[in-house]
Amino acid sequence: MKALIFAAGLGTRLRPLTDHLPKALVEIEGRTLLDLTIERLIKAQATEIVVNVHHFAPLIKAHLAAHHYPIPVRISDESDGLLDTGGGLRRAAALFSPTPAPILIHNVDILHNADLAAFYAAACAHDITLMVSQRQTTRYLLFDDAMRLGGWTRTDTHALRPAALTPERAAALQSFAFSGIHCVAPRVLPLMDSYPPKFPIMDFYLDHCHDLHIHGIAQPNLRLLDVGKTDTLAAAADFLSANPL
């Protein structure tokens, strides 16, 4: 398993903690979010990991250098400018071994109980695979009965994407919330060449949902916590107690 950890964000919702350290090094019960994510990926049989960095990048580099992992853990450095999720993947992809195996992408600030190994095994059959669940949010990915991505919507504004998606068609699709965990086959990366240096990966997915096989895998019992705000840190400790790695 190739795995990319998105850890380059500014962590503005975790201020004042992130005024002095990156979000990835915020601790829960004595363990950093980065260490928790790496540990989970290694247990899921990851064979190589890339971590993208920007905010307080030297601190993350020093943290990784001070640890000895059983698999290669490399750094995709965005110190010269944040590339967003799409640009971040495009740069990081060159640091993985040149095999056709998909890249599993995992945000550093989410805790969950998903079986990453099983998800990755299923992802090998598709161009792009998105882990989704039925939970309440304002933003949903839309899938047909075969769980092929057909669009995106916001319930608060009724926005729809792509532009060709009509309200009638959207109403016929199934709504699922995105988990922040997804897999991308290297064979689709050349399609990103026409995109600017910085772009969101979801833009790419929605642009290509009709010409690539972008598949959703619904997790019926998914428990997920976005550790993005200071008031979620206490909840994160409780979450880890109930859902140990």
C-alpha cells in the first residue's frame, strides 16, 4: 500500500495551538495526530508513506527524522507554497515507487474505525475510490445505483456540480458524505497536467466523473471524527478510547 498523508494545512481552526506548531503535531493523549495516522497506516499494511508539509514544515521534518519506522516515510515539501489537495497529490506522487498500485490518501486530522486494508484492496479495481458514509453534513457526493460518482451538492445553497448536473438528475442519485479517505490510481495522474499548480482534488474528481471510473465505497458502520477544532480534542481522546488503533 502506498499512502499519502495530507499534513500541509495551516490548521487555522485549531488556533492558538497552531500558532506555534503544525496541526499534524497536535497531541491527543500524548500522541500526535501524525503518529496516530502513521501507526494506523502501518497496521493496514502500508509499504511506503509520503507526508506533505508546509505550515511549520521544519518541525514535522524534525519529528519524522527522530523516529524510526519499519517502512519508508518520505516528505513532499510545499514550503514554497501550499498546493491544495490536487496539487499536493500531483507533487507527492513522484516520491512513490513507480508501480501501478493506487495511492491511498488520508487527512492527518481525522480519526475513524474504518478497515483501511479492505478499502485499499477494493480500490485496486477502480481509477479512483472514495470512502463515504451516510452521515449528516451540508455537502454530499452523489452516486448512481452502481456507486459511480455523478456529482456533488450543498444542501444549504442547493449548489450542484458539475455544471451539467440538473436538479432532476441529482434527485435520482444517492447522497453520501465524504470521509477524507480516498485512493487514486497513478494511471489517472497525467490528466492533472492541465490543472494549475494549486487546485482541490475534488475539482478534478467532479471534472472527470463521467470519463473515469470514480467509485464510492459506503462504510455502514463508519465512526469518524474530524479533529479540526480545539473543542474536538477532548472528544478525540474519548474517541480513541472507544476505537483504539
